Amino acid sequence: MKKTATSATSSPRSAITRHSLHDAITSHLRDMIIEGDLEPGKRIYEGPLCERLGVSRTPLREALRYLASEGLVDLTPQRGASVRQFSAKDIRDMLVLIRTLEELAGRLACAEASDEEIAGVRELHDQMLDYYRQGNRLDYYKTNQRIHSAIVALSHNESLIQVHASLQSKLKRVRFIGHEGQEKWAAAVAEHESMIDALERREAHALVSALSEHLAHAWERVRDVVS
């Protein structure tokens, strides 16, 4: 039987719709975890969450599986999904490793990055400052993390980029609470100013020093909360 024009074109549209729905639900759940609406260690009850988001269980479960691959959710047989909870030692160990990775990335970035790529990081930095002035913590945080990923990307070292991304995804909630309180937030912004200044001048030693100080302070800012 000859397919009609409708049947020939419905599949791509359906695929796009499903993909868009998946991205929207995943993004929303990720934000709920980052902001603490879904608390670490707590079970995620599908029924109330489906009702709250206005979606069925199937796309919700797909989103939870994706977040599990990012390290934000634990999936346990018979129990379902829960927000992943890390010990203080887990968090400190990961921050130590991220600090080492970003120090290496900083050295490589000063040597390998193009002027256009560095300008792109500057644009992100300026956008982050706008969110800071607006008091928009969530968008500030997301842009902040994009800056760290962008600096690592300037290393042009794919293995480094992948390992860093895996660790960074697990620490989303922890890095977010590191900006709680005006004093901590202002200090983090000042550290980012030093980072972007060193990167634009391609001064590897200064950039590594700024990244090292910033990530050492990241642990200090969350230590009392996660211990």
C-alpha cells in the first residue's frame, strides 16, 4: 500500500517531539536536584512527580535513567530511583581530582587555544556577571559551569575533556551550594575575574594558580554543609 504524505512525515516529527520532551523533563529534574527540591539520598516518587510535571511515567523514567548516567540519580531494583548522595570524602576526592584536571587544562589552554576560543570564554564570563548582578543564582551557576567546561575544552585533549565532564556532572548540587551566601558568591566571582584575566593574557602560571585557588576554595565553601 502506498504511504500517504501524512504517514511519511509523522515519524520524524514524532521523534523530534519525543526528543524535545526528554530534554525538557531531564533539564527540569536536573534543576530540581541542583536547587535541592529533590534532596540527596531521598527516594524519587514517580506518581507525585509525574503529576507535578504533567507527564506520564515513561518519559519520566527515561529522564531518570539519563540522570543516572550522569551520576545524579541512583536506580535500585525494587526501590526505584533516588537522588544520589555522596559522602564528604567522596566530594573532597572529586574536587581534588577536578582541581588537578583544570590545572592541566589551564596550562594546555594557554598554549593551544585560539584567540576566538578565548573570546568565547570571555563572553560566557560577561554573561555570568550579568546573572550575578541580577541575583539569578541558577543561571549564574549554569554559566559558571559552562566556563569551567569551556576552559577544559580549550586544552583540545579529548580524554581530559571526557573525564572532567563525568566528574563535573556528579558535583552539580555541591558546586551550586558553594555559592550560598553573598560573601561566598562575591569571592567566587572575584576568583573567576582572575581566571579570565590570566587566560586572556595567556599567562599559564597565573591561570593555573587562579584555578587552583578557586577549586581549593570550592571545598572550603561546602565543607561544613556536606560533612
